[in-house]
Amino acid sequence: MSNWTNNAIQFPRLIAEAQAIGLFTESAMHDLEFAMDLTPDEVRELVSRACDEWDNIKSKLLKQDLL
């Protein structure tokens, strides 16, 4: 399976990159909280977990020279 088709890589990447370019504005976060029926802390935790996961993936891929 290529990295491109690997959801375990691409989903956290998508969230981390969206966060990095500022897509998670206060308004967007409020909309996500409502749409997902989560608290603000839960949404922030999900974004944080995705960013941490993407950082871990990048580190592993760089060690393997696959990024």
C-alpha cells in the first residue's frame, strides 16, 4: 500500500495540515463541536492527537527516507 492510499497516514496529515494553515478558526471549531456533538476540549484534543500522530508518522518516514 502506498503512503497516499494509507488512511492511517493521510487522515492525521489532513487534520494537521489544516490546523497548520489556520483552517480551525474559532467559528470553524464551534461548527465542528456542534456537528460532531463534542465539547470544545474534545475537538481540540482530536486536532492535537492528529497533529501528534502526523509528527510521529513524519519522523518514522524520514528515518526510512520515504517522505
